[in-house]
Amino acid sequence: MGGLSLKVTNRSRKGLRGLPPSVELPEDATVEDAKKAIARAAKVSDFNRIGIFDPVSKKTLKDRKALLREQSEVVKHGELLVKDLGPQISWRLVYVIEYLGPLLFHPLFLSLRNQLYPAVYPLLKNHLPYGIRTDPSLSFAQQTAFYMIVAHFVKRELETLFLHKFSANTMPFAYVFRNSFFYWTFAGLLGALEVYAPFSPAALSPDVPTPLTYLGIALYFIGEAGNFDVHYYLAHLRKPGETARKIPHGHGFSLVTCPNYMFEIIAWIGIILVTRSPSLLLFIFIGSYFMYTWAWGKEKAYRKQFGDKYKKKRTVILPGLL
């Protein structure tokens, strides 16, 4: 069996010191194997710091299990572009930290509601579009929202720890702050601060649940169940030892490129119908934009890799809309 002899080039002027001019790899070498070989040659202790890029598009080769011989431009030019990505943190840990924010803020503001909101209400009462709930107990919508939101992020944490598989081991450590800001600020801090206030739409909603509230609860369970189903399917799409990407079928993939995002949005629409929360509406609006861009990237990747074997989608996260 032959091997791969690939030229190794720094991607930037301020490149990695000690980079070898070339690297010799076995025929079945993966992206991760190349990272390890380059790290050994350059005396880099953590091979995850090594970023490998396509020599033509200059895009990172994200899938660490992908075979180098299947990367057409790498084979054609016999070259790898390399960059030191700096200190790393595992993808799994980043997601755990991201989802931890809402799980901290919602119980916190719920426990402080009797001290916090009476203190700030006199400062806000002339600027609020709503009245105030006179009953000191939580409304049905507030109680339901707490359990829905906490259950959503507990599910996310459990999936991260025990279900999800990541194409890359790590990401640059600095990204953890950027990635966590969105969840901690919008779903956590702002969402919790608003929902449990006695002058929030959730507090002022009828104590007897309306049909709209029951619709929201139903959409939430449909969205959460569908989202888990897609995640479970994707986690087991490739059998142990397989490295080639596969085209997903069923489980909503006939409707959109990323049905996990579709079900995620459905679940949050359910939460918003229950809470009537402007903060959470802003959260899912921004989140939908990011999911839309990620899903289109996935759609383009499917089209490029699988060609005519892949049935193109016109909408990537919501049928007929986005």
C-alpha cells in the first residue's frame, strides 16, 4: 500500500515555528493523523492546536476523521496549509458551558423575585406598558415556562455529554466567551429577568390556561421530541469505524436540510406562546438567523460532496419559509 507525501506550508506569515517542509503519511491517513504527525515534527504538545486547511479554498478541514486521500485539492496539489490555532478547549466542554448560563439564571431570578422586583418596580412603573400582578404567587405561565426552559437546557446538556459526536476535538479557547454570550445573555439573563417579573406578560397572563397556552405546550413537546429524534439519528448515522459522510434520510430531512433546527424553533415558538416574552422572542429570532446561515452552509456542502445523489432543498430550516 502506498503512502501520501504532502508539502506543508504555513497559512500565515507569522507561522508555526519548526514546521517541517513535508510530511509522510500512510494511504489511509485522516485529517487527525496529519495533525498528529505535524505536531510531532514541530514539537507542539497538543496536536489539536494544529489547524489544517485546503490549499486552494483555504477553508479548514473540519472533519478530523475525513480521509486525506478524499480531499481532492490536497491530493491534486500535494499540499497542506497549516496554522497554529492557539490554546484549545474541547467542543463538548464549550457546549456544556454555553447551556449552563440559562440553568443558572432561571433558578436565580425565580428565587430572588420577592426581593428584586419590589425594589425596582417604583423605578419602572411609569415606563411599563403593562400593569402588575397583585397575586404574589407565580402565574401558570411563569411556572410552566420555568419547567419548559430548564428541561430544554437539561436536555441540551445531557445530549452534549452522552449523545453528540463532534467533527473536531477542540476549538480556540477564546471562542468560549463569544459562543456563551448569546445563551447566557438572551436566554439566561434577559429571559429570566423578564419572565419572572410580576409585570411581565407571563405574570399577567390568565391563571386559567387558554387554548393558546395549551397550543404552546403541545408545540414545545413536539419540538423537543423531534429535535432529540434527529440528534439521535445523526449520532448513529455512521457505524463504528466508518469515516465517509452519508446523506441523511427521513426524520424531517425530506422537508429541510437541518430538521434539528426546525424542531428547535418549533419548541421555542411553544415557549413564546406560553410566556408571551419579548426577550425570548428576540433570542429565537437571533438564533434563527444563525441556524439559517449554518444550515445553508450544510446544504452547500451536501450539494458539493454528493452531487446528483443529493436532492437539493430550497428551504433549510423551515419548510417554505427559510
